[in-house]
Amino acid sequence: MLLFALLALGHAALGLPQADDVTISPSTSTESQPTTTEVPVSTREKTDLGIRLPGSLKPLHYLVKLQPFINGNFSIFGYMEVEMEVLEPTSNITLHMADIITKNDTIKVYASGQEKGRGVRIKTHEYDHGRQFYIAHLKKELQKGRKYVLSMEFLGYLNDKLHGFYRSTYMDAAGNTRNIAVTQFQATDARRAFPCFDEPALKATFEIHLARESSMTTLSNMPIAETVPIIGQEGWVWDRYEKSVPMSTYLVAFVVSDFVQVNTTVNDSVVLRVWARREAIDQAEYALKVGPKILSFFEEYFGLPFPLPKMDMVALPDFSAGAMENWGLITYRERYLMYNPEVSTPQSRVSVAVTISHELAHQWFGNLVTPVWWDDLWLNEGFATYISYLGVDHAEPTWKVMETSLVERVHGVFGLDSLESSHKISVRVDHPDEIAEVFDGISYEKGSSIIRMMTHYLTEATFRKGLTNYLKALSYKNAVQDDLWKYLTLAAHEDGILPQDVTVKMIMDTWTLQMGYPVIYVKRSLDGTSAILTQERFLLERGTNSSNIRDYKWWVPLTYTNQSEANFNQTQAKLWMMDTDDYIVVSSLPPTDQWVVFNLQQTGYYRVNYDDHNWNLIIQQLKKDHQVICPINRAQIIDDAMNFAKAGRLSYNIAIDVYAYLRKEGEYLPWATGVNKLSYIENMFKRRSGYGALKRYLLDLVLPLYETVGFDDKLEDPHLEQRKRKIAVNWACKLGHKDCLDKVLTLYRQWMANPDNSSLISPNLKWTVYCRAIKEGGEAEWDFAWEQYLKTNVASEKTLLLSAMACSEEAWILSRYLEMAINPVSGIRLQDVSVVLGSISYNDVGRSLVWNYLTRNWNDIYTFKKRRRGELMKQVTYNFNTEQELQEVQSFLRRRKVSLEGNQRNVQQVEEKVRNNIAWMDANYDVIVQWLEENGYSSKLRVA
């Protein structure tokens, strides 16, 4: 009889034993029967767990056989073998395992090539719950240099939590519920599918066998080698997959489904297939078009062919992340792979292209060469983020993503990295909760931003040369950031880009091993021909712990131009400010009546502040002829000025004066930056009497753009022109412009009268039309949107509707919506719960509803990642700006201190941001109100 003795599961709904009632094999003698022990998590503090595996064994090859009962009780029958090399003598074998029950009498250890029955005997089985370790204590020591195999049978479970090997459902065209099974292993969830050495450095080859009903298909990283019937199980077959290349466990993947596919061949060598629900496969055309373009580009860019014979891309109804770069089997949330040109927005198309490009970039940067540990996650995500823009720029050059990414990514992460609670790019992590927390804007956006900076100071050619040498030298291996710095330095010295006594490591360590970023102060001499430059860390609010901001120093690549030259294309560093310099002097500048601008095309990850005189010279140039300054730097000037004012380092009179020219601006980038910076002020003012005056000013600023681009969308317009129209229409309607609101309401009501005519509303304007009509309307408008949500077959449209339905200003409707979101049978998927709660929290009426729900139900809220609760708290409290709200936050954090694991950094940022908002209101509200009054935008009523 098989004895289910070890437990890492806890699925009480299955009637399986819990961790504290482990079934132990009956025995009277440990000589004849191994015993089982359970180490509860409470026996150790989390910080003392030492969760890394012992270094005595290295996996070489896995054989994994899984039979998931998708259409049954969701159990998984599993078998695994792992061949290991002994690096140091050891008397135990330690693997990762979670949500799995082992069959102890099937666990065998034997030398490679030896029969199972003549192996090494196991003395004791142990399961360490806190560290998710299975430990086989052996009766004799394994010998260094020899190879052994551990094999076992086990029982797993297809969970519904969007991690590990999990189940999902969808409704087919006939209204039938269809079940599928998929994986999401990054960062530490391969252990939930099969026991393994679940660390990125422990690469091995894999032979995967997946059982399926004959009506379904399976996918894994490699092509299928053969399909054979399962003896004694009619209607079931085994799919055996070819042996994989060496890879980390988090990149292993399986899909079992009834999906269909379309395909093409890339460079006559790689078969690329896009898989989706039968009802959605007609939306795969764009992915099938853009994917091969980007894959071919990366092969040429990296100088290395894609190493696998096929690439599958699968659109999933339920997926926790946007996408996952599993080698040869990329999984996507459906809206990031499917695109319907008649329904989806232009921005949805961009998201699809960028996501595909990001995941394909990972096939080299992350999969082929993998970080040794998660403290260098940014090597994966930062590079994939930056290089994904290169791929999209190649496939869709008219989108100018190398420019638009500046606004969307660099400016965005500047805000996060200007907090005291930011963190280093390369940060030590141990526990899985800590690993999850570094999948954030610092790893992705800051990582990509400093790589962008590096490509400019090294030059593109030298950067690519070093990158290719790095990938070739370390293929199928692991690396730390110093390995990359070594190959880039060699290339830089060979090409004469850096002096022989300067290394990339010297420069980049200042950007990766300390948090934050510098502001460069440029103080020009009285005659203007020279300037003293200093640096310090930029913080939005200097708190009690920020007295050491001058202790932070960076190697800063400096680029600049002046009024007589106005050359913004020279982005290779003219000179450097080293981390040992207290200041440097720049000479040969123009006379005092001409401006200078530093950080050309904002290629450096830093801000630049000038003396008031130079700021005024720049403003006068913008007013006179703004096109003399390139669009990227116009956006930079707006962003820097407003953030310096926000931080109290520049007068708001100067910062707002930068906007005076904007009415003449015709480019997308400055407009996108400008309205983004004004959004903060608008949000802070909404509950104060000065909001009316601010609205008048904002509408006066935006109306010229609205009148220029018009309300009616022209799909033949260039991509950036459409995005500019979206800004104009959204802001005009948001600020109550009658012409805009009338058109929005008319369109929405026409749609209500003709619900099957989806072409009535231009995809580019859908967000504004949906949101404003629901806000201005009532129950009928909301209920219609809900019906369209249930009806649509386009995932991006579903997400858009979910967000728009949160625009209602009826508290009872929002309360009902909140209840629907947390009801698993409402029709809102688990992956989308955070979309709904986050969207309601941005609504002034709904914010308190979500806050109250969060604070009352914190421990009961399940999201697919613990950190998402912290992210949701950041969304809800984003606009908190009163002492009372701060006290509510602090009271909640004190009460929930124990239950905030996995959210510590998010929680710190919540409190810091609320404090910053309060400080900003105290310092700036009256100042801005006064400026508005002095400039004719007073909201005061005449008193009788």
C-alpha cells in the first residue's frame, strides 16, 4: 500500500491531511522503515531560515511525468527523477517542495547507472515547512564527484491561485465551461509542480512527459518527441517532449488545453505558433506578424541564433503577470497577446508589441544567461525592458517608442526612486516574499534607464559588442552583474571609449549598489562663460533620515549644449563628474544672455537644476521658438522644473511659467509630460476651495490643443497624433468642457441604442467616452457597460470596461461593484480584481469604500501575489493629503504589523507618500492659489 507521508499542501477541501497531522508510515524499527518529521515554520524566525539550498549537490537532468486530472478532481499524479553530481560529501539530499504529498515508500536514491533496488538507503524523511524543503537523510554519505539519482512518486494539485501548476476556465461559444491547466513558476513556484532544486543557478536539462485526454493538447518548452497511449486508461495519451537545453527551473512550463493555433516560420528555422481559445484565435494576426519581426531582429542584434526549434506563445484567460518568458513557451495574459483592430485601442496594440518584445528579449537575456540569484533580477528585467523598445522600434518605427518610453518609464520611476524608502537596483533578497518585492519599477524601469544611459556613454556599437561577447561566453550558464561589467569594459577599452584606468564597474556600481539618483546643480558665473556643477541625491521630501543626501555620489556622464549650438544629438559624455568630486567646473560656455541645457535627450538618469537666470533664459527660448530645443528635452525641462518645485527646490512661479509656451506645442512628448505633472496638483486640489480656479487654468491650457486636434478621431493619423488627441479629449472632458461632454454622452447613448455597432466609438477615444458617460450618467449607463463586459470576446475591451465602470459617482453603484469584484462567481476573474479595486480607489467617491474594505478585510483578501495587496494600498492612499488620513494609515499599519509580510517596502512607501502629500499641501497650496488669482483664474465669488 502507498503511504502519503509528507505534506506541503494544506488543501483541506480535498480532504487531505494538514501539516500538523502528517501520516507517518507505521513502524516498529527505523532500521526497516524510514521515519518522517515535520519542522513547523514557527520553530524559526523568517530572517533566520537560511532558505538557500546546501551547495553539496548540483542537478544535471530531470525526468518529470505528470498526469493532471483537469476534468476530474484536479489532482496530479507525478513521478520525477533527478540526476545529481556530488560537489561535496553529504549524507542528505535537500530539494524544494510545496503543495505536494510524497509517497515515501517510492523514494529511492541510487548511483547513476545502478538499479533502483540496490541504492542508498534513506534513514529519515523530513519536511521543513518554513523553508519548503524536502530532506532525505541517508544512512551513508554520498561520495564527492559521483553521480546519483533520486526518484519518487508524488501527488500534486491544480490550484486556483494562479501560481505553480494551476487550473483555469473559460466559456466556449456554446456556453460550456472549459478547463485548462497552465504554469507560472517564477520566481519560486516550480516546487509546487514537482520537487526540484528551485534556484536559478541550478540549471539542468529536462525531459517532460505530460498525460492528457486525447481531445486536448499539451505544450512544454521543447517539441513533442512522441505520443503514446496510456495502457489501461482509454482516451488518455502521454506526450513525451525532447530533452531540453540546460535551464533554470523557473523557466520550465506546461500548458494542457483545447486551444487552437496559427503559425509561421522565422528565418526558415524556428516555428512560431500563437495559441488561444478557438473563439479568440482571429485576434492573433498582429502577434503572428510582429513576433517574427522582433525575433529576427534580436537574432541579429545579439549575434546569436534563437537556440530552440520552436516558439509557442499562448494567450491565457487567467494569468497573474502580464507575460512570462518560459523558454520556448511564452505565456501571456490574453490582452497582452490578442489584438482586434476594430475593438482594441491603439495603446492596446502598443502593449501587445512591447510585451511580445520584452518576453522575446528574455530568451537571450535571462534564459540563455541567467542571474545567479534574485538580487540581480534587474539583469533580467532591466535589460529585457530596454531591449524590448529596440525590438518594437524596429518593428514599428513610426511609434517612436525610444522617445515615448522616456515619459512612460523614466519619468515614472523617477518618482518612486525619489523616496527615502526606495531601494538599490541590486538588493539582497532571501525569502520568497522578499524576492516578490523586487519585481518592481526599480528593477524594470530604473534598470532599463541606466542601461539606456550606458548605451549612450559607451556608444551603441561598443555596447552591442560587449553584450554579444558576454552572451556567447556565458551561454547556458549563470552570471552576476560584475560579469557583464567585465565584458563591456573590455569592449570599451578595445574601442577607446573609456580610459584604461576607468572600468564600467567603477561607473555602474554607483548606480546599482546605492539607491536613488542625483540632481546636478548648474550654477553659472556672472559672465555666464563657466559653471560650477555639484551633485546630491534628489528626494521629493527631506525627512529626518535624509541629512546624508550629500553622501550619495555617482559617476555622472555629462552632456550639454547651448543657445548658439543647439545640438541635441551629441549624447556621448563630454565630461564626467566622478563620485569623488565635490564639484567640477565647466568652461567655454556662452555669454550670460544665452542658455545652456544639460543632459541631452535626457539620456542620463539624473535631473538638472539651474540658477534662476538660466531657467528664465530657457523659458524665454520656449516662448520665442520652442522647436530650437528638441522635444525630449522640452519634456525633460517640464518634468525637472515641476519636480524641483514639488520638492521645494524651485519656485512654482518659474515652474508654471515653463507651461506658458505649451499652448503652441505640437509634439506628443511635452504634452504627455505636462499633463502628467499637472495631474498631481489637480489631485491634491480636488477637495479644496482652490480647485475651481485650477480647473479654469487647466482648461485654458488644454483648449487650444483640443481645438487643434479636434474631437473626431482619424484612424489614418500618425500614432503619436492619435495619442495627442486622446490627451486633449480626455482632459477637456475631465475639466467639464461642454462641447466634449456633449459629444461623449451622445456617442455613448447611440451605442446603448445600437449595442451591436461597436464601430460607433473610435477605439482611441473609448476610455474617455466610457468613463465620462458613466460618470455623468446613472444606473442605466453602468448596467449597459456591465452587459458589454460580459458580452465582449476581446480581453483588452473587458479590462477597459472594468476600469471605466469605476468612474461612476454613485456611491451605491460603486459599493455594489466592489462587492461584485470580490465575489468569485460574479464574472470578474481573479487576475482582474486588482484592476477593479484600484480603479475604484482612484475615484474620489470610491476611495473611502476601498480603504474601508481593505482595512477591515486585509487578512481575508487573497490576491495571486502577496505584494499586490501592498500595491493596492499604494493606489488607495495615493491622494491622501490630510493629517486625519495619515493617522488612519498609521493606525492600520500598527494593527496589521504582523500580517504585512511581503509588503514591507510598499507599506513604507505608503506612509512616506502620504507625509509628502501633507508637506506639499502645507508648503504649496496657498502659493499656487495666489498665482492663480494673480493670473486671472480666481474661484472666489463676489460677496454681497
